[in-house]
Amino acid sequence: MKGMILAAGKGTRVRPITQTIPKPMIPILGKPVMESMIELFAQHNISKIMINTSHLAEVIEGYFGDGHHFGVQLSYSYEGELKEGEFISKAVGSAGGMKKIQEFSGFFDETFVVVCGDAWVDLDLSEAVRKHKKHGGMATIITKHVFDDEVEKYGVVVTDDRGQVTSFQEKPSKEEALSNQINTGIYIFEPAIFDFIPSETEFDIGSELFPLLVESHVPFYAVNLPFQWLDVGNITDIWGVTRDILDGKVPGYRIPGTQVKAGIWLGINTVVDLENCHIEPPAVIGSGCKIDPEAHIIGPVLIGANCIVDKGSRVQESLIFDNIHLHQNASVNQQTIFGHYCIGHDGKTSEDINWNHLRSSPRDRVSDAFKSI
């Protein structure tokens, strides 16, 4: 069977992180979120996979290559243009990206699965495809129920008693939403779907293709299966997903490193005195790190690879990305530290604009006390 991963978006809701890495490459406990989707495809014998790219495409293609390390075959469809010797990103929408591939090679010649590259799921794809074929529809969307307060972040799906979609709303307000059944960004299509997607036009699956299918009375179904779904839709989700995994709320998600004490995992080549350093679990410390014995780490905490935490520093309920140096007496509390940025768990971002000030100060202890290595 064949599949496609949608990876061409700019990730505007995950800025500033997506200014340097594309959204599908955001690491969750050290692993790019899209890598989990490729592994899921491989588990369900979906071995021929197209990935549409645009924003920072070279980062995605450079990491995954031709896919042989993951037991699959990968190919890429770049959405953009070459202008004066420079590639300029120009995404054509999720459905437009599918159409571009189909018109180029006719790749989608059988039932195929399309997923977004910014989520982790443990869905039984084989069962989802089986239900799709049982319905005999042209399209199937995998859905979940969420709390009413969350519907405005997603596409909302309304179905009849047979599971056929009768209405689709793209990110309605809580007051306007017709249900709390939402689009998870996992789709199963038949090749006939391309009759409903215009050529050489920016066209979106959720806001344009799905309403068109409903309007055209095309057999279009929703399937609600039990599965875990971690969505990195906006900047606050990065910490939220990390925290849930560390707190044990996501059974089956593998925590990297070796568990050296209850709730404490270490990578290799990491220097930390477990007897003297104050570490309250859960905490994950990546490979190549050096943690001073007089540092304090209060979980849940994730410290990425090649980080240094100096004497007197305190990290509490925070996420530290790779290659960060926390200098003496730095205090990081409920923050995500990424490159030049401190990102609060509320999504507010501040940038450390003076890298020469490497000691803490009463005014802004965090920004003056850390820097990228």
C-alpha cells in the first residue's frame, strides 16, 4: 500500500522554533515527530511513501533520505520555484500537493493513506483501511471526540447514523461547532478523489476538498477508532506533549536513554553525580551532557543532548533543547529553551539579544544566564 505525509506547511503557530526547523522535524523526546509517522507506516506495510515539502525542505530530505534506514521507500515533492538561482517556497495546499504528485507520475494508483507530519499516533492503520474498504467510500477521515472548549483548533465533523459525513467545518468557534468530533489529519482515499481536486491550484483538504465532497454527495465516511494522538499544532503543545509522556500518560511512547533510577533516564557519555545532584523525577537527560553536582533538576524535565548545567543552576518543569549551556545560578522555571529563545508554557516568547552577558541578573535571570553552545 502507498502513503503520503503532509510536510509543506510553514508552521506559523509554532514560531519561533519553525524559523530554523520545519514543523515535522520538531523533536519529541529527541525524535522528530514525523519519524514516528514513517515508523507507523512501516509497521502496517505502507512502504512506498511520498512527502510533500516546501518550507526548509532540505532539512527534512537531508534527515530521512531515501527511507531505507526505516525500511521504506521515500520520495519528495517540492512545492516552490527556482528564482534567480534560489529556491522559493510556495506551498499549494494539502490537496493541491496530492494533485501535483498525481499529475507528475500517477503515483496514487490504489487505496492510499495520507497523514499530517506534525503528530504522533499509535493508530491501527490496517484496521482503519479495512473499515474504509468495508464502507466502500471514496474518502475516509479518522476522527476523535474532544472537549467542547477544544473544537476551535480543529476541523469539526458531523456524521449520520451510518458514519457518512454530512457536514464539515474548518476550525469553527465553540458556539458555531456542530459537534465535538474532530479531524485528526489522518485520511484514506481512493484514486477517484483526484476528480475533485483542481490542477495547478492551491487547494486544502479540510477547508475546501471535504466541504466539496459533502456538497457533491460523494460517499465520504468518518471512522472513530481508539488510539492515542499527540498533536503538535502550536507552540504550547511541544511542552504539553513532552510533559504528558514524562508523566506516564502516554503508554507505549519509548523514553530515550537508560533508566538509572525510578523516573530518571540518562543518555550515553553524560556526566552527572546521581548521589549528590538533586534530581526529582521524572527527568530525561540526553547524551553528552554535563550536570554539576550542585545543580537542581525538578521534574518533569527534559534536557537535550550536549547540554551543560553549571553549579547552582535550577531547572524546574522545563524543556531544554540540544546544545544549551546554563551558566552558574541560572534559573529556568516552566520554560522551553530553544536556541536564542525562552518560551513560556503560555506560549509567550522572549529572545536573548545579548549573548555576551552570561551571568544571571535580577532583571532577567534566564535570558542573561543561558546561551547556545
